Amino acid sequence: MRSLILLAIVSLTAACSMPPAREPREFLDEQTTATITAASEPLILVGESSGPARRELERNRDYLEIYGIDVNKMGSHRQYFAVMAWYAPDATTGTAPTLTLNLGRETIELTAATEEPRTLGISQPLAPPYSKASMWWYFPTDTATLKKVAASGDLSATLTTPSQRLAYVVFDDGRPQLAELTSVLR
């Protein structure tokens, strides 16, 4: 009996000490018939500000969740940064927002797709919304850009809409999961 209890304790301890899975998740979008491969965890960035806006930001912290994804529609692969803003900026209708990724010495500027997500092969969000004000955008990119972001030493982002320019810094680093995604892409 003691050996059985000891074996159970050792097994639980070993399971708890294993690193979290970083393998990309793959699923079939049954409504669009596209196969979606996504990083297992997102990059999570938190809004930063100074001055009077800082007090408001501290009450309502704004986050961006950024997933690297590959959408395979009948052998045609397209890569995107799927981005959810926890609290979508005002006046987000009309003009597509831009996402500027600052990688230290390099800056990458991406414009959100104007097509409906369903047209891109995505019928439902990758994660549940944080609030009713949350919004998803899909920024077309390529495998090389996904790799650059995954390998970058520094990372910050700016989300620009017609009415606002919001800066973000890394809160929870999902670059290892993004690197794992790029390792399975062609």
C-alpha cells in the first residue's frame, strides 16, 4: 500500500514539473472547411500610457492577445496575426486598424483584413471574448514575419485606429509558442 501511495506521489510530482505543451493546436473549422493551425498560447500585451489617461488605464487595463495562425483552405495556406483587443478602441468601424510591431531594430506595419473572417476561413474566434467590447482583427502576414516576431529580443506594439493610437508592451510572452508554430509551417 505504501509503495502505491509513493508511486502516486512521484507520478503527480513528475506531471506537475513537466513544461507546458507548446505544440500548436490544429482544428477543422466545420463551417468554412478550413484547417486552422494556431500557436498554443497567445502573446499578451498590456496597454501603456502616461499622464491623465494612466489613471483610466489602471482602472480598465487593456490587453491585446496576439495569436499566430495558419489557415489552410484546400491546400492554399495563408498566415495571420489574429488579434483580440480586450476593450476595442472607439470608432473601430470603417477604416481597418493598423498594427505596428516594434522588434527593436525593425518595425513591421500590418493592416487588418477588411474581409469578413468567414471569407478568410475563420468562422469563430480562437478564444472567448473578454467582454462585450472585445474585438477580433486578422492581420495578413507570412511565415517569415511570424518567425521574425518569434525570434525578436524586444517586442512592443501600437494599434492605430482612425481615432486612437494605443501602445502596448509584453505582459505574457508567447513567443516560444509562436516559434513552435513556425516550425511546423512550410
